[in-house]
Amino acid sequence: MSEKEEKHVIPYINRELSWVDFNYRVLEESFRKENPIMERMRFLGITASNLDEFFMVRVAGVEDQVDSHYFMRDLSGYTPAELLLTLSQKIHSFIEKQYSCFTRSVLPALKKSGIRFLKADELNESQKKYISEYFDKILFPVLTPLAVDRSRPFPLLANRSLNIAVRLKGEDESYFAVVQVPGILTRFLNIPSEGGNDYILLENVIIYKLGELFELNEIRSACTFRITRSSDLDIDEDSDDLLIEVQKFLKKRKRGKPVRLELSRGHDYETELFLKEMLEIEDHQIYEIPGPLDLTFCSSFASMPKYEQFCYRPLQPVYPASDFADCDDIFKAIRERDRMVHHPYESFETVIDFVRTAAEDENVLAIKQTLYRVSGHSPIVAALIRAAENGKQVTVLVELKARFDEENNIMWAKKLEEAGCHVIYGLVGLKTHCKILLVVRRDEDGIRRYVHMATGNYNDSTAKVYTDIGIFTCREPYGVDASSLFNVLTGYSRPPEYNRFIVAPSALRPFFLRMIRNETENAKKSLPCGITAKVNSLVDPEIIDLLYQASKAGVPIHLIVRGICCLIPGKTGFSENITVRSIVGRLLEHSRIFVFGNAGNTKVFLGSADWMQRNLDRRVELVFPVEDEHLRGRIMKIVDLLLNDNENARTMEADGTYSRVDRRGKTPLSCQDEFAKIAQQYAHFQLDREVSAPETAYSIKRKGITEP
């Protein structure tokens, strides 16, 4: 047995390598000819954006460990140095496949649709004239060539900016200049063509006209390049003013340490040596790109209104949500029973209207809400500001440390404060990731608390493409818990004994461990048992170890893990009773659902937390039980369809690889398409009837889990 194998306590996949596998699954959607061409292009852009963030945070973290001479092996058996080498090899391979998809699959499909991306030498004379005029009138005034010599040092280049390195002939040796491709202009230029739509990328226009930028010099070579910098949040939370501290960090992020240099393939070797020296880049950090750098432009290209016919048919969110059909008074509806909204199939406007109504209702006394990520033009924030202007007591926790949303959150925090809201910036050492909204109202029979709890952010933009679930209730135990939670967030209150809430970092890990152990004991006693969990990521070693133990005891475990999954199913002696599936489709699966068989008395929970150390130990997270029998039935139907999807689902094999679900002999089923149909059908039901999904061929009565 090797040293690496001896270190294995449990089968465990490295989280960084598992993430790369996830990005491969996204890339597969770009290859799928069944997907509309603009959606294939959009998926390609997503893989590029994902990879950028992965380098800025995760790869940068591994490099920091290597630089700190950290040699300990992780649970998967890797030292940081070994992991960095393996990641580099795997990402290089990924990029080759990514650009193979772009050049051999996506571009030919675009061409069939009359859309071409051309290079300068492929243009006809009228097109060359057009880009020359565009260069003279638009580009030339914006560009700033930056020479690099003894008197002019190498410029500080912005993170992820696209640049052109130019090698010029000198008297004795070459010298260099840098031209930044202006990000303020659209990356793709639509050029006149006869029949169809032709485009050229901006960097190709600039390279074609470089001679006009360097008229007095002989150009030896030119190539595009792009650097990615370390951008993880590292702030002093003991600072007297967290807002100022985060603002300082955002300035530092722009000049973080380079962790990746992308160079166009076929570049000049002397230019590469120059950039390596200037940027202090190692060989393993260099990625030669066989195509246009920065494929994130594919997402914006695919979003152009003129190409809507080449996209998915628009999803029409149901409004009002089915649980609020024929309800004129949202507060009355919630008093009657708990209500549920399934986004994006049911419109997020339901949540926005709840806040807007509370802002204008003369009987509402206070509104309290957590905000983790919100949109650039947030109607939620606008409603909170309106509530404060109307004299309501409005308290908002804005999480300033939400990665890559810090600037947006700072802007909203300031606007909320200016409107008279009480704004809290989060807790020292913890990110506040829970999704909760509390409205305190004076009803005819006294003060009542209305609570909205969700699996996703209060973001009207992402709510159109992220699948999430929200619950409205005015049950007293939930209202008391909500008040207690906000008291903890806004003051110095000690975490209370909650009635219904399970809150991290103090109680969530013990709760999940207890629930998994309970299923293990039920299996040993031959009682009904089972675990179904839908999360974004499964990383936590303690949770994984207990799931293995539950599997050994005979507990049937169904895991729906969209992204990173460090657990390996089907391993002899560990996980024969565990299945893992990942669903990657047109919508981003984001809801977190937990179902425990509980000796036949099934327990259903929703929440904001994944099974990761950061969620269980270093964040304020909220998981809550779904007690309304009607809503539990709806959620179990959601789980059933997720587990029977054979269009967008991949299952993990015992070797850690993923394969598409075998559809032979089965009716094609996309859970996301089915959810959209069900939402439309629900919308026509009256509230005085029991709301139920239409009959399908798929039963939720699986081994170990019974319908509540």
C-alpha cells in the first residue's frame, strides 16, 4: 500500500478536482446539439466565468499553501504541491476541450445559422474599410499604447483585463509595449455582410491596425494576453469600521498576485519571456489558448435580443404563485395556512409584493431582513427604503463579505442608511448567509409576526434562473425564532434555544449529525429509514463519514449534489447504498432540501446551507422544518422528480466519474420542464381544493421514505 493510500481514512475526492469535474459537466451542455445554439454558447461563457473565479479564489489558495511550505496531505491524499500540479494538468486538458467545443462545435453551428466570427484576413474589402473607419472614429481615441522601457515601467494591469503585447524592433534589442483592449466597448463588432451576420472581435481589429498606433516603429510580433489575480477576501474583521475595511480590500484586489497568465497560441517566445519576468509568473501558471481569450463574451453575445429565436423558449413564471391564487390579501392568506413559492417557475414578484405591501400597510410596525446578494436595481431594497420613509422600523443585515458582490452591497448599504434604515454589516468572523424576512404587524387580534424563509437570495435577477424554494408562515414558534435570530444578528444576545430553527454555527452541525445517526439506528432496528439531500456541494468529512456509516447499516441514501461532491458512492464496504446525481440544465439548481425517513414519520427541512465546513462552522445559516402537510407533499413531489430526471442528470460512478442517466426504455423526463408545467397547472387551481401535482409515472414511495 502506498503512502497516499495509507493516509485515506474514508474514500474522499479532493474538492478542487471535484469542482473541475463539475465545470466539465457544464461544458457538456455546450456540446449538446439538442440545446439551442445560443444556449450552447451561453454555457461556454459560464465555464469561462467559473474558471476565472476558481483561479482567483481556489487555485490562489492552493498556491498560498505551497508558498507557505505547507506539506500536510489532505483527506484525498494530496499535498498542496501535488494538488497544484494535478490541477494544472487537469485544467490544461479542460481548456483544450473547451476550445475544441468553441471552434469545432459552436462556431460551425453558428455558421449554419448565418452567424460568423471572422478574423481580419477573412474580411472582404468593404468590411476592412468598415473596421478601419470604426478604428479611426471609435477605437483610436480610446486606446492608450503603453511603452515599457527604463523610464516607463510595466503598467499595473487590471484583473481579467484583455491586453495585447507588442514586440517592437530596437537598435540593439527588442522592446515592448502593451495595449489594453477597452472593456467599456462591446467585445464583438457587427460588420456589414451580404446575407447573415458577421462579427469580428475587438482585439483583432486593434491588431489589424497596430501599425497606426506605432507608426515610427517596426512591429515584430503581437499577441493577446490576460492575467488573473488572487482575489479572495482577506480583511481585518477587528477593524473599528468594517465598511471602510472592505472598501480598502476592494482596492487591493485589483493588484493581487497574478495566478494565471493566458497567452494566445502561436505567440512570440521572446514576448512570453518578457511577460513572465514582468508578472513574476511560473511556467505552470501559463496557459496557451487555442482561440480567442476570455470566452466570457459568449454569454453576453448569446443574450442579444436579436438572437432570441436561437435560445430556449422563455420560461414564463406563474404570477401570482399558485399558493396565492385568488388571494387579495397576502397577510390573510398567510394567516390561513403556510404558503410556498417554487422559483423561478413561480414568480419572485410574490416575495417582492410581500415587502412592498408591508412597506405601505399602515398596520405594519417593523420589517427585518437579511441581504446576501441582491441585484443592481433591487426592488426589494427599494421597498425597504419606502418602508423606512413611511415610518416603519426597518432593520437590514447587509453582508459586506459576500464574495464578488462586496461593491454592490456597500452601495445598497449606504442607500439604506441614508433612507433611515438600521443597517448591520454582519458578524465578526462569520458570513451571514441565511435567507429570512420578518414583518411585524398589528392585526385585529394583536401583534403577529409574518416570516419568509428561503433557500435562495433576495435577488430578483438570479431568481429568474436559480431554482429555489421559499416558505411564508405566521406560526408563532417561527415568529418567535425569527425575532430571536435577528436579536442575535443585531445585538449581543446569546444564541437562544430555538423552537423550530436550526442555526449555524452553533446548532446546525450537531443537528445533521444527530439526524444521520438516527437513520443509522433505525436501520439497525429494521425501522423505516432513508436520507435524501439536495445540496450545491458536499465536502464536509464528518458528514461524509457518517453517511458512509449509515450506508453500511443499510440506510438508502439519495444525494442530489449539483457541484462539488467529495463523497464516492458505490464503494464496496462504504457506500453501496448511496447514489449521487448532479443535475445541470438550463436553470441553476440552488435549493437545499433535506428529507429523513425517521422511522416512518418523515421529516422535511429546507435551508440555506450546503454540507461544507464553511456553512456548518463559519457562517450564520438557517435550516427549518416544513410542518404544513400540504407543503411537505409538494416538496416530496419535487424530490421525486429530481430523482427521476433522465435529461439533465448525471450519476457518479464508483470511480468518481460521472455518466448520463441511461434512458433506454424510459420516457424522457426533464425535472425543470416538468416543474414549469406543474406550476402552470397549479396556477389554475382554487385554494379551496387540495393542490396536487398531476399524475405521473413516478411514485415518491421509494424504499425507506414514505409520503407524509
